[in-house]
Amino acid sequence: MEEHKVLLRTEGVFKQFNGVTVLEDVNLEVAYGEVHALMGENGAGKSTIIKIITGVYDRDAGEIFVDGAPVDIRNRQDARAHGISVIYQELSLIPALSVTENIFLGQEIARGGLMARKEMREKVRALIKKYEFEIDPDAVVDTLGMAQRQMVEILKALSMDAKLIIMDEPTSSLSASESEKLFDTIDGLRKKGAGILYVSHRLDEVYRLSDRLTVMRDGRIVAVLGRDEINAKTVTTLMIGHEPREVRARTGEKRFEDNCLEVKNLAYGKLLKDVSFTAYGGEILGIGGLVGSGRTELIRCIYGAARQTSGEILFNGKPVSKLIGKNIRMGFGLVPEDRRVEGFIPVQSMEKNIAIASHDRLSRFGFMNARLEARWAEDAIKNYDIRPKNKEMPVANLSGGNQQKVVLGRWLSRDPKLLLLDEPTVGVDVGVKADLYDFMRKLAQNGAIIIMVSSDLFELTHISDRILVMYGGRFFEEFSHENVSQTSVLLAASGEHTEEGRAL
């Protein structure tokens, strides 16, 4: 990499939570005009060092330097004053407001007691022109695609004179074409001299974008790699501390026909049309399709979180209840697409979140048994390797992968007969992914039905015993595990029949 002036440097940063060390001797450096990637398993310390750099957390020891001078960042205002902005996975925009209104939200320009709307709009126009963005300053955010919304967040950072932009999993909600637009934007920012700290679990993105890659493990930096040193095996081995085990392909597992889900002619508004399929215990049934094809709506109808317009859902020959509580007692479980919104209660402890679906098993005479609840959570934390092993810790303080283990552990603890998974490994690192796949396979081997919605084509084609692909609210094509490729699934999801699949 061409030498650039160092923008940000941390030296010896150390942090503990409740006596547990989460960062130790972290020395991180980002230069002007550099895209510096940051990777590591969930719980490696990536989010913690970002929150220290941006003033969300105080460091216990160590120094932060900006442009070579030591700085004391205690809150987000301090970070902004030093030219540091962060864009999280969950965008902070208000959909009903325009691009300009969002960019100046909380820092509006006023003249004579009135907002200077024309002046703010012209400033936004100037930024758009400077960075060659394709966006209208008057557009309402709700009408924009996800890639353009990311651009609004970036403009918001640039409007505050950001020199360093931290991007945390910025493509998690983007399509492939939207991601490419974002990558072009990042390339443009780099050429203009901005520093980018890019956090991602996706190695292809890191290789496409980064000048350097820092790998973290267990709260420490274990390597800083140049572009030519970045490859899948090296990075994965550094992240998990050993060579990765291969994903085991499915090879005709036993079918438990006494555990059966039947969906007949299901419709849900304009989103689902005449959907029919059967799933059996012992199999992982993958559901593919593009965003908007009806996958999530199907899962929610089966679980009882959405009411179908017409059609039948039968579980072991009996109609499925419209009440979620009854379905849970029948053996249903759901890991939702957005774990942060629907999957857990952030301020509650791991213990409370794990036990929340099992009050029927943990209560006596209508009151929760504290001893049973504690033991239930401790067993789940141990069995599913949730870290740190502190049942009192709020789930909001866990890494994304461990949050997902809490959500999954809630259901696995109940030995469900039907587990519905909607994008189960989004934002999850390679080590946790392997754990989740193992949990899923063991549950299926014990006779459970696993239905997994996934946009990850590798995951879909390697983990599923059978794949149904949706297009336009219907099942379009079916693939067996032995006769599928990522290309064929993608073609079917786009409405093109393939030689490998069976038209539905």
C-alpha cells in the first residue's frame, strides 16, 4: 500500500466488563485515503473497539491519537469534533423526512429564528456533487433503496466534516447490485482522501475493498495483513485460532414421517399465492428466493405471527393454531430475520431471554420458579457455548453471534418439533456459523423439522437436504441436495427454470 499520513491510531487500549477482559493491548491504525478492514469472530472485540473510538464506551487504559495528537473521546460529540463518524447496520434515518432534513437533523441551520432550508439544500447539493453521488436532496428517504439510504448516512457523516468513517456491516441489508454501488462510493471516498474503517464478516468484500486487514481474536489483534496476504484460509485460521472444519454436506438423512408439516394452497394478501409443500422430521428444508418473494411472510404464517388469507397449515394432521402460545406448546420455534427487533429484549439478561418462551415449564402455580429458570439458562449457556458465560449479562452487551445463540438456545432448550429459521447466520462469523449448523443438524437427526430461509447461496446449497425456491409469492422450483448449484438457485429466484430443478 502507498504510504499515507496516519489519521487514527490506538495504543494499548484495554477494556473490561464486570472483571472480564474484552480488549487487551489493542494497537489499531487507519490512514488517510485507506480502506482498513476489521475482521474477527463475534465476541472478538470489534464492536468494543469501535465504541471506544466513538465515545460510547470509556477505555480502562491506553491512548487514542488523531493526526498524531492524543485525544480524549468520552462521547459521540467528542468523536465528531475529531472528525470520526460511524454508520451502523441499523440506519438512523427517519423515513418520512427528506434527504436534506435527515442530513441536518439535530444540526439545522437557522437564520432569524427560521430554518434556512435553501441554504441546507445547497450544502447537500455541494456534497453530492463533490462526491459524485446519484441522489436527490429533496427525495423522501422512504422512497429510496437501501444503497441510497447508505449514501444518505455517508453524506450525513461528511456534512459533519468526517475524516474517518467507520462502517459496521454496511451490506447486511443490501442486494448484490446495491452493494456494488456502495463499493463504488467507498472507492470514491478513498480517492478523496477519507479514511474508512470497514467492519465485515464477508471476505469477498474485504478483498474487493481493503488496503489492509486487521484480524482480532479474543480481544486482541492477532495480525495485520496487506492486500496480497488476504486469502480465505489464512484469515479464517487467524480468526478462529485453528484451521476451519469443512461444512459437512447432507447425504440422505433419515426421514421421520410421523413428524410432518403440510401447507396447502396458502395465500397471504398479495404476498403469497397458492403455496403448497410438505416437510418432514429429519430434514433441513431450505427456502430460497429474492427479497420480497414471500419467504418471511410464509415463515410468519406457519408460526402464527401472521394470519393467512386462505389455505391450510397442518401439523401432524391437525390445523395449526392462530395463537403463537399454543404453537410453541405444540413444539414450534422461530428465529426471526431481525434478531435485534424481534429476537430478544436487549435490556434483559441472558437468563430472562432464554427462559422467556418456557414459562409453561418453569413456573409453579402461575409464578416463575427462580431456581429452575436459573438452571435452564445455565444449561443453555453451557450447551450452546454462549459467551461470556454470565447469565446476568444483558443481551444487548453480547456480540451478534452470541445474541443469535441466545435466540437459538431459547428454542433448542425446548427440543422443538418444528424450528423456523429466517436468515439465521446474517452478521455471524465463520466459527459461530459452524456451531449453528451443527445445532441444526443434531436437532434434525433427533426428528425435528428444520425450515431455513436464507439469502446465502453457499449456506442454502450446502446445508439443506432439499431446497424450494420462491418467485413472485409462489414456489417456483425444487432442488434436491445432490442436484443443485448456487447458479441454479439464483436463476430460479429470478424466474428462470433450470435443468437441475423440478418446476413447481
